[in-house]
Amino acid sequence: MVSRLHFSQELLDEIAGHLHDDVDALHTLSIVSSNFLPVCSELLFYTLRLHPGNLARWHDRIRERPVLTRLFRAVELYLSTLPAVDEQLIIFILDNLSRPNRIKIKNYRGEKLLWANIHIELQKSLEKLIDKPTVRRLEVFNLKDIPFSFFSGITHLQRIKFASSTFAMPRSALRPNPEWESTCSQTPSLETPVRELSISGNQEHYNLVGHRQCPLRNLNLRWLEVDFLPSNVDQVQHLLSGCGQSLRYLYILMRGGSASLRHLAGLQVLQFYFFIMPYLGKEATLRSISGLSSTLSSLQNADDGQSRPRLEKIIIAVTIMPISLRDIPPKVWTDLDSVLGHIQVQTVQIVMTCLSEDRALMPDWAVLLPTFNGSGRLVSNFSDHVGWIPRRPS
């Protein structure tokens, strides 16, 4: 008689975890032993992706197996202008989810989506979903005119990402208006444990970040990702000013703007990302590098009595088409070299993605930045990933 083997739950979780992205293997493992069924089920049904093409199927599956609503942790919702019957399917599914921890809301197939075009019942269902205490991460893409009230009462989010999304600005807010002021005073600030915030897009996507009634103001952030454009300098500077000494990681897509970072005394890792590409044109490329130098210059040592961040690392990630390098005057690199030499930083890492098969055409940073290279703090290497970003802090 064969004796029955007993394994700890930790070991079962470890075995299944190695197969987390292999659906067929997880299905097979779940029927090998009933001990594997719970962990395999959680991995198989971790993410729920809803779009107009699969709403009816998921609606029927959840009605037949209500236990699924306890397994889904990540919800990805691809919205579009839907008929009423499809909206009711989404509402049924969302209202029955019991413990989601990550919510992603995107427009379906690039369709421009206004918050006002979402049916009021679905709006309420989305607000109720995000209001669940288990939700830790919220990502919103290409959703226009989100009302401030969308965030009312949220006290559990830890990470928020807005990509090309805007807040609603009533026209009355553009001029003094007692009624608008009264409405604003009733809009609560976002008192949450939010530690990570990402905002990307053009000027309109930053319009309300600096507004005194915006619920995303004065967050005690540790991680921030922003775009630097000439048109959003004031809004980004206001957002940075609210970070104080809490910010540890700052990631910046350089698109021609700049900001002062001298007050971010707790900053540890600073990453810039920009392109040197023909389609951008010479002027746009020079603005990006000039913005980089200008932003870095705010970190230079000075005798004004104000402390500067003592950075552990500056990362400059750049995607390069080598032919564009000839458009950059030598003085641009000389200025950057001089600025870096006056910053308290342990290491500057330059990560290059080359859009050419001949890496020999790539710049030699030891030559472009000779003074700083002589300090022994410059490291350069290649990456195959455009927009390389290091691992997020745990």
C-alpha cells in the first residue's frame, strides 16, 4: 500500500507559483490533487479582463459559479459606448466582485471616452468597486473629465496611475464664482496611504493637479512619475512642492520642460528618460537635453544654507537613433558634464537603447562627459527595452 505524501502549503504554493503563466500546466496540476486546487484556482482566475466582446460569457460563468467572484484580484475594464444591456452585464459582474486589489480602466480600441457618457448606474458601480477596502492600485487610461467626487471617501489606495486622463473643470471655475467655491469646499482631499503616483500626458492632463481642490494634492508620496513639458512646468512644480521630504524615487519623461528639485531632501533615485530621434527634430531634442541640465542644476551644491538631496543614483535612460547625434552641438554635452560634476550623487548610470543594429555608432559617454567620468561615478550600459525603468521599490 502506497503511503500518502503530505506537503506543506508553502511548498504547494511554491510549486504552483513556478507555473503562474502556464495555463495548461495549472489546469493539469489542479486535477492531480485536491491540495493544489485552491492555489491553482487563485492563479488561473487572478485577473478578470472585461471588454464588449466577452461580457455575456463572463456574466454567465459568474452566475453559474459565484465562487469565481472571490478569486479575481485584478480587474481590467475596457470601456466603450455600450448599449444598456451590456452596461447591465458589467454592473452585475463588478457589483459581485468581493476582494479586488487592482483596478485598471481603459478605453476600448482607442475610443475617446468621456465620464459623462458612461451611464449613471455604471458610474456608481465603478465608484463602489474602487471604494472596496481591498483595492490598493488604480490605473486609469484615456478617460476624460473625471469628477473630483470619484475619489471621495477612498482611504486605502497605495498606487495611482493616470495616463492621458483629465479631471472635470466646470466652466464656472475659470472665474470667481461663489457657487463653485461652495462646491469646492465640500470636496474632500484625498486622505489616503497613497505612496506612488504616475501622471502622463500633455498640458490638459496636468491642468488640475495644482488646483487647490484637486484630491491629488499634498500626497505623502515615495514614488512619482511625471512628464516634463514646457506647457506643464507650473503644474508639475506644484505637484513636486507638495511632496516635501517623503519622495524617494522620481521618474521623469523629458519632453522639453524642467523643474527645481532642490527641496526634495529625501530623494534617493532620480531617473530621466528622453529620445534622440530624427522624427522629433533638432529643436525638440535640444530642449529635452537642456531641460535635463536645467533640472539637474537645481541639485548643485550651493552656499545658500538650503540642503540638497544626497542622491544614491541618477539614471539617464535614452533611446537613440545614432544619425541624430550629429545635430547636437558639443557645448550641450559640456554643460551637462559641468552640471553633473557639482551634484552630490554616488553613481550616474546611463542606459542606452539603440535603434540601430550597429552599436558602434552609439556615443561614448566617457568622451562626452570627460570631467564627470574622471570622478569614477559614471556607469553606462545597453538595454533592449525602450523606456527602460528599474524595478519599483518594494
